Amino acid sequence: SSGVENLKLIFVGRLVPWKHVDEIIKAVEIARKKHPWELTIVGDGPEKDHLPKLPFITYKGQLSKTNTLKEIASSKALILYSSYEGHPHRPAGECGLLSFS
């Protein structure tokens, strides 16, 4: 097994339009047609009430740094998508997981 089948993904950041969380959700939803991936979203912001509530998504809200790092460490990949910011590689690497941006 490649480990791709049951992948737990995580997004950490403010829920604002330029972070494209809606597009991350759509991408995971498409991938779920072949793989039962799960997505955890850590963060808060104005887009929160506009994001879909789907069974494969767990919304954690705003967490302390310690609890955020625990969530990252329990995941397999950190996904950040921003129009102009973000370098997920450092915190992801510190937790020993893949990062996609």
C-alpha cells in the first residue's frame, strides 16, 4: 500500500478568500472519488460560515499553538493555498509530514 488510500490532510490558517479553502475542499472532494481522504481545518475567519459542512471535513476552529501542532503531527499532509502568502514547508517539516502549497 502506498499510504495514499487513507490520507488525513490538514489546512491551518485564517478562513479568508485569498486562502482558497473552498478550492481545497473541492479538490479533496474530487480525490475522495478514489481515496477516502479526510480534511481537518484549523482556523477561523469570515469565510467560516460559507464553507460546506461535509462528512469528511472536521472543523476545529482556532486552536492554541500546542494543539495546532498536535493536529498537524497527527496528519499526513499540510495543504496551504494562498494567492500571495504562506510557506508551509517549515512547520510541516518540523512535524515530519508532506506540505503542498
